[in-house]
Amino acid sequence: MSLRSGKSLPKDFSSGDPDEEHLRRIVSALKKERLRNGLTLRKLSAEMGVDFTHVSRSERGLSQPGLVILMRWCRALNLEIESLIRDTRA
């Protein structure tokens, strides 16, 4: 399935690109932290200053968040982006 199709990629999908795989692990860790903190997509996205669909699409693998979005996401969850990047390396 293509990202352009509007459908989620299978959980076991691998592009083979180590950077894309690392970003996927980062987003997965951010989602787990959001859920652990009991935050809805709408609440988190409001704190980030973005539309909730942007966060939702990132969490479902339909889009890749840029650096500014990742920084806002980490700030909203009180995480250090450096630690997140380091801790999600393969």
C-alpha cells in the first residue's frame, strides 16, 4: 500500500530505509507516551498547536512529521527529543 492511497501501512511494513524505520520507532514511542499520559489526539494536538489530523496521520503511518512537529510533540509530552532519538535507535 502506498502512503498516497490514504490507507495505513501494515505494521510489519519495512521500507528498508534505516532513517525511515527510526522515525517510525520515534512516532511509535510518542504515541505510547501520549496514551500513557491519558491524552487524546485532540488534547495533544491543541498543546502542539496543530490540527489533530496531523498527529493522527503521523501515528497511523500515513505521513511523516517534520522536525518542528517532533519538537512540539516532545515538548507537549515533556520529553527531551535528544533522549527520544537516542533511545529509539535500533
